[in-house]
Amino acid sequence: MSITKNIIKNIALVSLLSYATVGQAEQYNQQEKDIGKIVKELTYLIQVSQQLQYKYRGDKSKIKFNYPALIQQLKATRLATQEYLNQELYEIHKAPPVTHKPQLTKVK
């Protein structure tokens, strides 16, 4: 009887582990989709920033917004996020993708 009990316990344990793994995979797939949405939003923000850069290209103010720095930052963040999504071997990341810190204003 103890052999039967051990087999039943092992089957139950395997079932629980399988269920937990499936739940984690579903959660990860949803997270991956959500991060993909962020990439799309970053692409949109890059486009809007480029449009604003073009719109205000003739600004003669002493202090101007640094659109190239903003665009560079957004592109770097988008690239790092895409690389994260495209990794085949997933590793634990202790921090979000590295960012650049250019000044967002220029003084003439």
C-alpha cells in the first residue's frame, strides 16, 4: 500500500508542478504581449517627436528643447526592449534596460 500512496503522491506533485508551469507560461506570454505594446508606443512617441522636431526646427529661442536627444533616448529604449523580447535564452534582469541621459534642453 505504501508504494501506491507514493505513486499517487508523485502523480499529484507532477500535476501541481505542471499546472504551475502552465500558469507561469501564460503569465509570461501576457507580459511579453504587454511589453510588445510598449514597443509600439515607443515607435509612436518617436514619430511624434520627429514631427515636433520638424515643426519647431526654426525656433530661435535661447533655450530650446533637445529633440535629437529625446529621439535618441526613445530609440535606445525601444531597441533594448526589442532585444529583450527577442532573446532566446531568457535571463533574470535585475533592472530595466539601460538608458542614456542626454540633456533635453539646449542653451545657445
